[in-house]
Amino acid sequence: MVLQADVIVLASAGRAAYPAWVRPGAAVINCGPALVSEELGAAGTAVEMSVAPGVGSLAAALRIQNVVKSSRRWMQEQQYRPWTLRSLKLQPLSPVPSDIEISRGQTPKAIDLLAREIGLLSDELEAYGRAKAKVRLSLLHRLRAQPDGKYVLVAGITPTPLGEGKSTVTIGLVQALTAHLKLSSFACLRQPSQGPTFGVKGGAAGGGYAQVIPMEEFNLHLTGDIHAITAANNLVAAAVDARMLHEATQSDKALFNRLVPTVNGSRRFSPIQIARLQRLGIGKTDPAALTPAEVSSFVRLDLDPGKVTWQRVVDTNDRFLRKITVGQASTEKGHVRETQFDIAVASEIMAILALTDGLADMKDRLGRMVVGTSRAGRPVTADDLGVTGALAVLMKDAIKPTLMQTLEGTPVFVHAGPFANIAHGNSSILADKLALKLVGEEGFVR
């Protein structure tokens, strides 16, 4: 029993716990009447409390009582809490002003206040200014026993040139449910791309009196997720071209020395390199044991320049980047090829962000992305390039949904933004999962 405990409370005057009894990482709280500083070593963390002479067993009893009260309070904080949300009042005008005038006419509540109203703990929030914040995925663990709410999908093929309406309907629906019917409900929306925002279509914050506010922060930059996707995507593109150049201009030995350098007199494969060796059918883990043929197979991806499918991205409608030529500098030694820029939200990394259910899953999906085909017809992945870890680091904050609010102060998660014409056109699975826990069993998520 003691070996399974996360916290051990001692009330004995003598030594009541031995290192062998304590689970690694457990805390030991000594409430005994006579306390002697005692080192538990790596087994656990000892918390010592001083005591005045003669207080004895009464002090131990009071300490234990305080530990129980503190533990009970902590346990209550970890449970689901009903919402205490207070909606913001709307002052509709006639004629109806422009969307930006309506947005600027409403003062949003502080994001930490909204977070408390819907049951978030302070350490689950990462504020980005006053009106938006990232929500940590640890919430899913804390509320893992909480039944999910009800999921509502707003979908449609809107018969207008720009397909307006889905976001406005979604926001109007949750405002009606939460601000007027007093039901817990959450909107989950995509982050808008800067391309359409500065193009004909405009932003995606809704419209009229059904909007996410502040509109400017929602439509522009937000918390930098699209910038992170752009950086990660273009890192892959840079790695592709650099790898093709190095393979075309260096020997197997030179490539091997670059990929597996000697550090402090020894040479070792990284885990991602061992995984590549295994995919090649090479079961060796000692770099010195590879044959020349195995070294060649390991270091050469042999990408076919005409079959590279990975493109660079930018989150702007820049039509002159739709077809470009790279490798024009003299340092690229004549390795010129045609390629193109796509819009950032069309990146496969954006689709992965919307579909992933955690950091480990995201890293696995990033590693399996196919960037092109070798001359032998084999797919080449991000894992083969060795960039998967770097991509996961670039995306470590983007994986957290962003909390914002509607004009009436009801909660909204903004996360991911894959285009519907090339991907699934929905916000993220993680945003949905977090919201389904927060609304409670009788709440609604859209």
C-alpha cells in the first residue's frame, strides 16, 4: 500500500518510513511530534516541520488535520466545476453598424476571468495579452473522468460566391444557448488565414452581433500558430533542397561524417537514424559496423528533383510565387529546379495540427509526411530527412488551442485552419476534446 502512495504522512515519533518503502517521486510529510531531519535520497521528497518542546501529540494531530484539509481542497479544485459565467450585454443599434464598429463597441472581459468562469485553473492558462490565452492540454488529464458534453456540427454549402455563414451561425448559436438560455456551450472555430483576410473574402470572426472579439486579434496573427506552421513547413523545404545538393556534390564518406559526426572521440546514431536503418532492413546500431553498401543506402535518399511534392508556403495571397525557380545562386552549383509557394494553411502540417490528439501523436504524424519520391520509386519522409524532432519543437505551442470570447462573453476555442477545398475544413480535434470536458455532461460544443 505504501509503495503505491503519491503522498505519505508520518505521525510517528520515531523513524516511520524507509527509502525502500517510498515510491520514486512520492512526497513524504512528517507530522510527528519529534522531528529529526532525515534524508530519503532519490526515493522521495521529505517535507520537515519544526516543533516547540512539549507540544507533542497535539501538534502531530493538528498537522495531520491541516494536511487532510489541504488535500481535500486540492482534490476539489481538480474536479469539474459548474460554470459561473456572466454574459456581456449587447446594445443593438439601428441601422446595424459595420462588423468592425460592433466589435470595437464591446469591451471583452479579461481572459483570466472568463477562464475562471468556465472552470479552468490558473496553471492551465497561458495568457497572450488581455483578451486571449492558450489552454494547456493537461486539462484533459485533470478532467479525464468527466463525461463529455454533446457535440453539434454546423456544416453547409453556402450558395454565395465566398461561402459566408457557417461561422456566424455557429457563434449566434452558442450566444443564444449560453447568454440567453443559460446552458453551457462552447464554439470551436478555425483560425483565419491572412490570405483571405486581406483578400476579397475578408476575416472569419462571424458578422453583425454574432462575432468573436477582438476582431483584429482573431483575424491577424492570433497567437502565432500559422507562423509556427510556416516555419516548420519551410524548414522541411529547406532540408529537401539542401539534402539533394549535398548528395549530388559529396561522397558517401563525407555525407556519413556530416550525418554521424564524431563527438568526444565516439560516433553514435541518433534514435531517428536507427529508425531509418531499421526501415532499410539494417539491424546494426554501431556506425563502425556498417559496410560501404550500407553506408551508401543510409546516407543517400536519392530524391528525384522532378518528384518532390513538398512546397514552400506563405500566408499571403502572392500570385507571383505560384511558380518559382530555386537554386539560381552560384553556391548552388547549377542545381536549379522549378517549385512553388502554397498558402500556409494548405500545408500538410496544418492538417496534422487539426487531426492530432497529443504531442506524441503529432510528432509521429509529422515524421510520416512524404516529401517526395526517390529515383527508385520509394517514398521519402520527414523522418528520412531527420527533421521530425525540430518540427515538433516548432509546433509545441501551436498544439494548444486559443481561448477567446464572443460579443456576449461566451467562450470560444480558436485552433487550426485547414482549407475545406484541400483538407477537412474544420477546427482541431483537441479543441473539441477540451471543450467537451469543460461544458459538462449537459453542455454543448460546436
